[in-house]
Amino acid sequence: MSTSIKAFITGLAGPALTPDERAFVRSEQPWGFILFKRNIQNRAQVTDLVAELRQLSDRPNAPVLADQEGGRVQRFQPPVWPSYPSGATLGRLFERDANSGLRAANLSARLIAADLDEIGVDVDCLPLADVPVAGADNVIGDRAYGTNAATVAAIGRAVAEGLAAGGVLPVLKHIPGHGRAMVDSHALLPVVDTPRAELEAIDFAPFRELADLPMAMTAHVIFSAIDATRPATTSATIVTEVIRSHIGFGGLLMSDDVSMNALQGSIAERSRRIIAAGCDIVLYCAGKFDEMRAVADNTPPLIGAPLDRANMALASRRPPRPFDRMAARAELDALVAQAKELTA
């Protein structure tokens, strides 16, 4: 077995590990793992899968991630798991009454954390701090908390605090902003031509307010006013000047999924560019074994400052605080009902 942890997070093919995947995890020692609907059947199965991943990696605190946002992005779905409101629903409540919106955001995140914690998933790729604009692609759409920076930052903070109270680490995304993308970065490379001053005032502003969070995920978006040729994920200029300096984010920086079509070149080339740009971790989601191997072969051991940031992120996790789950769900449902009345 390799003695060093490698600077990537990997997805898996299905609900149980294949023999090849078991050998891969033992030998390559990815820093963490991410689960999708294809990996999820029921509570017992997921709990066993998570436990096996940590056993194979020989690290009880190896992070296991998921995208459990609420709305249309929920990897853990009914009928096994409850549903949660979309970001836009939280935003509508906030617009009517800020306290109600923040309370709903906190409760939703706290309940999501309880769902995740009981199956061993300890990182949620949330809050989403993107600020969408009119005409933008729907890839963000109703996932967003609002259309102004102050609203997005306030709800994002309530979500992050709810997750943390439930023992789950938040991942701030998609830094430094995906809200102006006119195409879906899963399929195409978005190019944003907005002047830097406007980006700083609107798009980057919520990320500055949330820059103390332990982890963040990059945007596969070109900001031509800053770097006309490379998306943020592979741009040393944006990572250094915008994410680390202007925004002031000092935590663990992971890429968005390296297999998304916004990025060019082979998986191996993309992985090398992500690390060269200054990201700490390459995120790979698709679960195709040949691509998993390519990521592993082209990412370095996690050492130095990236390792320090990774360790600090994991050390920031706290045990879940006690709370009345049934009462919290009832209160959240009542608040969501109010939000539905607002759009009726």
C-alpha cells in the first residue's frame, strides 16, 4: 500500500466496490470520495460502502462527499430520504422576511446534516454562493439563493452553520462565481466578459463574505477580464489573484469535476493543469475506471501547504449538536408552506 495520500477525490461506478476499485483505493489512497445516485440504494448499503472506503484507505476520517443541496440537486432522495427546499425557495422566504428565510436555510441544512451523518457522509458540497443574472443558463437557476450578493451571502452563511452544527463540513461553490454562465459547464465552456470591477462588486462578493469556510470548489468558467484563455479551475491568475488574494479564501481548494466538458484535453492533462494552477485537490466524479487511473497517475502526493489546508479542514469538523429532529422538520415544513403561498 502507498504510504502517501494523493491529491484527488474519486467517484465510484456503482453501489458496491468492484475488485478493481478496492485495489485502486488501497494502492492510490485518494484523499476522499464522492457519492452520486448511482452509488446509493438504502441507508444500510451506503453506510457499509462508506465504512469500507474508510477501511481501505486506512483513515477513519477520510472525507466522503455528496451534493445534497435540496431542490433538484439531491443525491439522497425520497422515499428513503426526505426532500428539501431549493435555494430559490429559501430566497423567496428571505425576501418576505429575512429571519424566516435564514431560519429555513439553517433548519434545512441541519436536517440534511443529520441525514448524512447517520450514514457516515461528512462533507456536503454546499453552500452555493453563485449570483445568477438574467439570461444565464439554468445550470444554476433555482439552486441559487437570490440575485443579489447580500442575500446569497446571508443565506449561504445560515446553510454553512446548519451543516456544521450537524457535524458535516461545507464546501463553498462555485468559486469565484458561476452565476453569469450562459452555457452549462457540464457540456460547454462558459465565457464571461463582464468587467472585473462588476465581478468584484457582485459575483465575487458572497465568496468574500464566506471566505472563512474550510473548503471551496472552483468554477469551470472563463472570466475574460482576468484570464482570457483559461477557466478559473486551471487559471493560476484567478486562483492566486482572485480566489486567494481578493476573495481571501485560505481553505482547501478543490476543482469542480475534472470530467466535465468545459475543460479541454485528456483527463490526465486536465488533472495536471488543475494542480499547476494552484488547486489543492482534483475532483473526479464519473466513476469510469480508466479515468480514475488517469487522475491518480497525474496528481501528486498531498504534501506541504495543500496537506496543511486539508488537515485544517478536517480538523474543523465538530460532533453534531443535539437537536429535536421531528420539531425541526415540522418547523421547516411550515416555513416552506409559506414560501409556496408566496408563489401561488
